[in-house]
Amino acid sequence: MREIFLIRHAKAVDRENWKGDDCDRPLKEKGKIEFRAFAERIKNLFPEKITIVSSPCARAVETAKILSEIIRSDVKTTELLLPDADVDDYLKVLKKFEGDIAIVAHQPDLSIFLNELICVNPSRIKFKKGSIAKVSKKDGRFFLEWFMAPSVVEDIE
């Protein structure tokens, strides 16, 4: 069974407060702290051997690097995951990287891709910043196993 983790980048500097290229927009310090704490709490939910693949945009790479430090996995980047990536781009990423995979990318692309995999209306899933969805592929079908946002984990502690 293949495990796929879809991760929205953590809280980034607001677009209206950023003067440069949007892809260079970094995480807020608060976003880094929140995502690190979240990833630490759920690190045991990730398989031992997993590939982390990120959008090359700064906010996604920073999120991926935080996760990589915690679960001890390398980060690879691909332009296939730039903002406005379509379902075919995500499918190419799944084909290119074998085994269990964590994809760090952007909205609304993640919701649209998740919808394609498991047939859930993307507007019904609130893919908040730093959220993670775990999807498993078994016998050629995809199943949503769980979906968590950092705030949910904080609320249950």
C-alpha cells in the first residue's frame, strides 16, 4: 500500500505585505513555529522511509525542510508543483517519485488534486495552512485516511 501525504505550506508573509516575486514569499516566524510544533506532535504518523517533494517556492520549501528535520528525510523540489499546478502535474510527481511520498504545495491545487484522488468536493475540505491529508493507494484506489490542521491538534492537547 502506498501512502501519500498532501501538505499545504505553513503560514507565509501576506501577499499584500510582500514586494518581490510571489514564489520568493517566505514563511512568517509564527508559521514556522506552529508547523514545527504540529509536525513534532504527529511525526510518528509518517512512515520511516518517505520522500518529501516540494514546490520550489520559498514558503513550500521552508515547510518541507521543517518536516525533513523532524522525520529525517531529504527534500526534493520540482517545478511541477508551482502554484496553479493541475491534476496532471501532481500525477506526474506521483509517477516520478516511487514509494511513500509527502507533497508540499499550494492551494487551491491541493484540494483539487485530493478531490481527483478520492472524489470529495474540494470546497468541503478546508485545507488551511500547514494542514496535512494522508491518502493511501490500495488495489488501484485512493482512500483518505485522515486530515489534520495544526489548530485541531492544539485543541485536543
